[in-house]
Amino acid sequence: MRRPTLDTVARQVGVSRATVSNAYNRPDQLSARLRERIIETAKQLGYAGPDPVARSLATQRAGSVAFMLCDGLSSAFSDPALSIVLDALAATVDSGDRALLLLPGVSEGGPRAQSVIRAQTDVVVAYSLPDDAPALRAVRERALPLVVVDQPIVPGSAIVRVDDFGGARLAARHVLDLGHRRVAVLGFGLSADGHRGPATPERVEKAHFRVTLDRYAGYLDGLAEQGIVAGEVPFWEAPGSVRELGREGARWLFGLRPRPTAVLCMSDELALGAVRAADELGLAVPGEVSIVGFDDTPAASWGVPSLTTVRQDLVEKGRQAGALALRMLDGARPGRPVTIGVKLQVRGSTAPAPA
Amino acid sequence: MRRPTLDTVARQVGVSRATVSNAYNRPDQLSARLRERIIETAKQLGYAGPDPVARSLATQRAGSVAFMLCDGLSSAFSDPALSIVLDALAATVDSGDRALLLLPGVSEGGPRAQSVIRAQTDVVVAYSLPDDAPALRAVRERALPLVVVDQPIVPGSAIVRVDDFGGARLAARHVLDLGHRRVAVLGFGLSADGHRGPATPERVEKAHFRVTLDRYAGYLDGLAEQGIVAGEVPFWEAPGSVRELGREGARWLFGLRPRPTAVLCMSDELALGAVRAADELGLAVPGEVSIVGFDDTPAASWGVPSLTTVRQDLVEKGRQAGALALRMLDGARPGRPVTIGVKLQVRGSTAPAPA
DNA sequence: CAGCGTAACTGAAGCGCTTCAGTTCTCGCT
DNA sequence: AGCGAGAACTGAAGCGCTTCAGTTACGCTG
């Protein structure tokens, strides 16, 4: 005995299949009494409504938004920024009656191409993927509409980004204003190769991550206002926005001579790791070293000291990404990139440079 | 000019549709040369392989595992335990060639029934939902296989749970052994009503969350060994496993007279909030108050002081849930509940009771 | 009362794919 | 030469639903 279908119900009630379909999808197309009878019969037969897959085939819409991310879920969600963006995105697409299909990355390079090819989805949102992610090729092959968050730049896709350059420059100017002149950068990886260590000019040259590059450039641009040049600014690459990695990088930075008095971090998580490293080395924050984060996640204001950081509106970012995805579905053109603004949030982790 | 289909390719190559299908799905059914020609032609036509939705309809498998959670994503992922479980789950189902469909909750009660009814999925995993979640009814109506993580108890579903009772008892015994006699509980909500405040016996009576109840019972059971009874154990309900809520609850608990010397927390996040509250009130941890967490998330070992906590193997939990989901798909019976073991992880947040 | 608009319902053509029972052809073996 | 086995490929029947162009019947208008 098979599961009931539209047909089973139709026959039982003695109407056509179309009518049963209408009972579920266009109540105005039949009399209320008949509709009620149909629903009632369906319930008795254990029919739970039109099969979603068959409906998708007939309507030519999968009804889901795929979300691709670079790493696996656990490392991804240790980045609180992602949770916030994803939540806002989910709320937006859900209210548009679509589900969220999650495609986590494998081994740093994003999801497998195969996962994308088999995904039942109408549109995909790529969250901060490397330029050469195989998943992106697959998206193009399937000719699916694409919304890119942060990076990379993909022709024909809609884009939501943050003013990384401007934000980083704000951070740099801030420490400059406080009198700091020996400034270091604690940042994300330049490429998806898991490199962990000081960045070399060559690596900067052939970087794959726009965000890393833009923030780095923003820092340098700001610092240039006091004549500080790239060569004087140590830059540690951490292959992920994780506290532990920030701690490790900061340790190295604090070991340099002359020791930097300010560390510009590309995320709050890295910054919190840096604070920890300073603690462990007996360096007072912000007395001896100032630390600036990026993102303004909840943890930034929670900690002791609270974090001076570059605030980006993460909820807005997720919402915009969702809205763009929905709009792309209606066949809208990608349009201009949406840029989320930033501002400096001064708190307790920065202070005038020590004498 | 429409998108190409199997048929387009078949006609172009001059073979039957079945053969093209075989080229993608059963390479052994045709000669390598023909297969190559087909793939080549497909590429030229811009055909990216069989349409996933149509394939699903034909094969009668949606190819995805739905994951339902109680809250929205952002609050959900502020619970690091979830990230870990979800990641392990994702890895397991992905290797089984299935995608993860995320169904976040709305307003504390889990996902909407409608979301479940329209979900293209073969099996659903429910993560710590309240007993009366409408989504669960929808799952039953659709007769989808169900794997429940933690709670509630649903007849006919597979279950992955943790030895909550035993773990809680371990925590209670630990503080007892250290000489504590005034012990408080800082826990999750008993029902999905967002209640925030001291728990009353009536609320305990008609609780909806098994986990909260079991842990509470475990604490009491342990404490009973020194003759401590429920009435002597203040219990604050926090409507979520969030640091800020833990802090608030702990404040209240620390305001009681006589002040508890030990606080048993149902999660590490709550415990970290309690540590913070103690700090702010000038209470030394563990000198004046001991605090025990639950879960052993990364944050537990990271903080100062590090957290004494009940460790559950979260990765294993996610993996088991994934494996069960996959097995249910093959028509396996639910079987006995899988219980993940716990053990006490003693660290720096507990010490002998003050004299 | 003819004419017409509308509400209520139906028939049938897809949506794009898989799969199974054939059919044909080739080749090795006796 | 004859036979059988296997390889290579095909035809057609679904999978369960939506949708659109009709068809019927009915009440209303002039």
C-alpha cells in the first residue's frame, strides 16, 4: 500500500486532480464546501499535501536558497559575525517562503563542485569564498543566480560588501591620532592555503582574498598619512578568524623588536586572541599596547577590556544578501554592489601610545 | 531559447535519452567513447548535468536532511555546542551525498509547520525542541523519519541524547565533595515560554523540556546524598543558553541570603555569565564561589578561570545523529536511544567551600 | 427570453529525469 | 556454422504535481 497522492484524494472525493491541487494552492478556485471536503478526505487518507519535490518540478522553482561557506560549520560559527549574517539572511529568505540549504566548505576552498551541481536550489549566496573556489565554477555552469558576500568578485553576480578599505583606514588613523607609530597588523590569510605566519610581499602580490587585501591596504593607506610604509608594518596571517590563532599571531608580533605599540586586527576574534596574548606576556592593554578589532560582534563589548573596533552592521549585511537573492530570483539584474557602511567604535582597548 | 535538458543533448548526439542519463549516472552502461562524446556535447550546449529536482522526483529521494532548531540562527549559534554538533552532522550527511536543509525556529517554538510541509527532504533531525512544537506534528503528518537530539520524546523516532541526569549528578557530587552545602542551580527554561526568573514547583511540574528537567533532577539527586532537598536549592531559569542571561541569573542567585557557595550551571555559556557576575560583585571564583558548567565547549578551557564542567562529546553527538538519519533513510527501525556519555572535567572554577 | 458574465470544475499537456525490460550486435567457443 | 553470453543501447512507462484553455451551469440583465 503506497502513500497517497493527489490522485488518490481526487478519486476518493470524486473530483479531478486539478481541483484537489486548487484546494491547496488556490482556494478561490473552488467552493468552500468542496474544499473542506477535500481537505477532510485528505486527512483521513493520510495525505499531507502536495509533494514538495513534484511541486518544484512542475513550478520550476526549487524553493530554496543555497548558502556556501568557506570552512566547515564549526570553524565557521566560531566566527560570530557569520551567525549574525546567516540569521538575518535566513529570516529574510524564510519570509519569502524559501528554505536555506547549507553547503559548508571542505578543506578551506569552499563546498565541493559536486554539492553545488546536485543542490536543489534557485539561487546561491556565496559567503567570503576564495577566488578560485570550484563551487563558483559549478554555479556558473548551472547558470544559477549568484549573490556574493564580501568576496570574491564574480562577473554577473550581485554583491554585498563592506567598506573594508575605509574601515581599516579608520582604525589606522585612530591609533595614529593616539600617537602610535609602531603599528602591526594581525589579519586573515591572503590565500586559502592555510598559511600561518608573517606575510611576505610575494604573498600579498598574489593574494586570493579581497577582504584581507582591502583591509590591509586600508591600514597602510591610513598609516601612510604619518609616513609609515609597508615595510615598517609587520603583518601576521592567521588562517582563520579564531581566537586561538589570533593569540598565536599576536605572540609573534609582540616578540618583535622594536615591539609594536598598536595592533590592528581584522576581526574581533583575532583581537580578543591578541588581548589574551598580551595578558600572558604581562603587557597591559591598553597601557602598553593598543588593540583594535573589526566587526563589532557581541564579544567585543563583553570582554575586559572592551574592544575598540570597526563596526559593520552585520544584520544589515545578511538582510541585504537575502533581499538580493530574492530579487535575483525574480530575474532582476545584479545591479551595483551594495556596500555596508562602517564606523569606528572606540572602547577600552586603545589608549595613547606609551612615552 | 530554453535551457538544455537531457533531451536536447540526446537529440544532438543522436542517442536516446536513457543513454545520456546513463552517461551521468552509470558510466559502465555505455562505451567510454560515447560517454565522452556526450559529456563534450553537453558542455558545448551549456548543459550542467541532470536537473536535481527532476532527478529527485524520478528517484523518489529528495537528497537532503532537514535540521530543525528551536531558536533563530543567531541565538542558536551563540550556543557553541550547537555549532559543533551541526558541523559533525553536516560532515556525516554530506559524505552520504546529501545536503543540509536548515529550518531555524521562529519565536522559541521551533520552525513553522508550513516550513516542514514544504521542505524537500527525506528525513528530519530535531535539535532540542519543546514537546509541543508544531513542526513535530508536521513531521508526523508527512510520515518522515525523525531523529531527535536531546528532546522531546517522540514515539517512532530515533533518539540521540546525553546522560543529562548522570552528568548533573557528577557536578553535584563534585561540589559536595568540596564541602559545599549551599548550592544553587542556574539552568535553562523549563518551558518554551521565555520565562526568566526563579523556578517555582508548579513550573517544574509541567515542564516541557526534558533536558532541563533531567539535569535538575540529577543535581537534586546528587545533592540528596548530603540530605539537601529541593526546597533548599534555588533554581533560576534562563530562557536561553546565553552568557548575558547567565550573568543576570547569577546576580540574582548571589543576592540571596545565605548566599550560595556553589552554582551548578546547565551550560558553559551560562557558567561564563555567572563568572562574570561574580567578578562584578567582587566575589572571587573559585575562592568564594565555585561554578560548574555543562558541555565543555572550547570557551570553557579558554577563560580565566577555566571552567570545571561536565563534558559531553559533542562531535560524537552530531555524528551519531547524522548516522541515525542516514540509517533511517534506508528504512531502519529507530532502535534503542543512543546515549552519549559524560564525564566531569575539573578545572579552575571550583575549590573547597569557604569556611 | 435571448444573451452574457462568472463561478466552479475538468482534461490534458507538460516539468526533466530514471529505470527496466527489451533489442541488437559482437565475439568467443565448440 | 551455430550458439550463447555479454556489451551497448533504446522505448516507454512512470515519478506527483501545476496550469491553462476549455466546458458547464447558473443567475442576472435588458
